[in-house]
Amino acid sequence: MRHSLTALTTMLACAGTVAASTPEAWQELFAEAGRQCSAVSGLLDAAALAQPVDLGDVVLVLVGGMWPQPHMKQAPAHLLCRYSKASGEAMVIELPADWRTQLR
């Protein structure tokens, strides 16, 4: 009886966690992170460029677009965005122009 009660308690405690980890929940989280990151980027035609990366309490999103400043002549821009799951806040950092070659 005690083992059954322990098993039931464990299953009920995990039920919320399992529901939050569905493919749909991940898709919603990544979509929201992409929206927030695109919005705070300040770029023209900003969009998430790749599948976001979940790091536990934050999500990383690669955002691309064009610089809006006239002197930049709408040059391509790439930013890395840190989206906080807890607060919903997004913060961006500019990547260097040759960031792709630095990853090789």
C-alpha cells in the first residue's frame, strides 16, 4: 500500500512537468522566444534563423535581419539573443561579421 501511494504521489508530481514538455509546448516556447528576440533586436525584417537552443532557464536564438541605420545601408546583421523563460525578457548581443568562420 505504501509503495502504491508513493508511486501515485510521484506520478501526480510529474504530471505537470510532462505536460509542459510536450512537442507543442516546446514549439510555443521557441516561437515566443523568436518573437521576443526579433522584436528587441531593432533589425529590419528580423527573424529567428535557426532552431533555438534550450539551456535550462534560458533559450538562445540566432536572429538575422538588416541594420536600420541609414549609414549602414541595410547591411545584413546577426545577433545572438538570450531569452529568459522566467521573466520573458530578451537581450541581444551583436555577433562579429565573420562569426560563421569563427565557428569552424
